[in-house]
Amino acid sequence: MNIAIAFIAFLVVALVAWAVGELNYKNFNYVEDVPHHPDPTAHQGGEYVEMSLRDILRDNSTKGYDAVG
């Protein structure tokens, strides 16, 4: 009998938590933050240009001794 009461209590708590999460999601408005100090390497000609992985790895300075010389 105690297991049944615990299971019902668990379901009630789970449903209440789910309802609270749904209400928070409906009231949530996402606005993207504008960075205070944008990445200067990502800007070209005043416009923001998203760098690809190949562009990032080309200027990567983690190549060991070859990066210093």
C-alpha cells in the first residue's frame, strides 16, 4: 500500500513540475544579447561575418613549436 501512495505522490509531483515548466516556457521571451565587445576577428568591412571551422583552424595558434616560428 505504501508503494502505491509513493507512486501516486511521484506522479502528482511530476505533473506539477511539468505544468510549472510549461507555464515558464509560455512566458519566456528570448532576445539575443548584443555583445559589448564583439569579436574583432569576425568583422570584415563593418559587417559581421561568421567564420567557418576551416577559417578558424587556418589561424589557429595551437600548432606547437611551428606556431612560434
